[in-house]
Amino acid sequence: ELRVAERAAGHRVGVSGGPARLHDVLANLLVNACEGDGRRGATRVLLSIDLEPAVSVVAIQVVDDGPGFSPELLANPITGFRTSKPNGMGLGLYTAERLLRASGGSLERANGMESGAVVSAYLPEAPGG
């Protein structure tokens, strides 16, 4: 499911590496949500986009109903080659986080209130809106 807040419509972000790198960020976040921990994936994924006008930041949030993150993964920083997936490489969130950081943004992860994972990506609004 995709939800774009009315106040976010038409706003732009600048991503180091251009649109292809933004695609990489979104693809990694959505694939991770769908795959879950590699044993159980999500049956529902919500991608929402909103604008935080007070700080000129576009917030992209991916919420799923999968197994969520293990406490160990949440307790540690995002690093490459660390994964809960039996056949994973551990580069999805790492790549997304690095691309966001290179673009002046950030990435946060958490577990949902009842289940699933919540990953929030923040990117500065491009000059000119």
C-alpha cells in the first residue's frame, strides 16, 4: 500500500547519485519488508511519504506485518554483512543507510507496537521544494 500525504505531494529530495540511488534505497527497504527474517515475510507492507515542514525533511516510512527486528539487531548499529536471513548478504539496510547518510539524511529502525518492522528514512527537501 502506498500513502502520500497531501502536503508532501510535489516536494523533491536530493539524493547523492541521483534518482537511481533513491530507487536503490526504496527497493532495499521494500524487499527487506517483504522478506522479513528470511523464514517469515510480511503479508502487508505500507510505504508512506510525508513532509516535516518545520525541518524541511521528507519522511519515508516502511511498515510491515512481518516478524520485525531481533533485539540484537536493534541494539547495534547498522553494519554490512549482518543479517537474520539464512540466504541474505546483510547489505540491504546497510546500503540504504549509507546512501541516505551520503545525501544528508538518516535511517531509523524499530519494531511496530504489535508486530512487524518500522523503517523510517529521512531526506532533506531539495532547494526550491
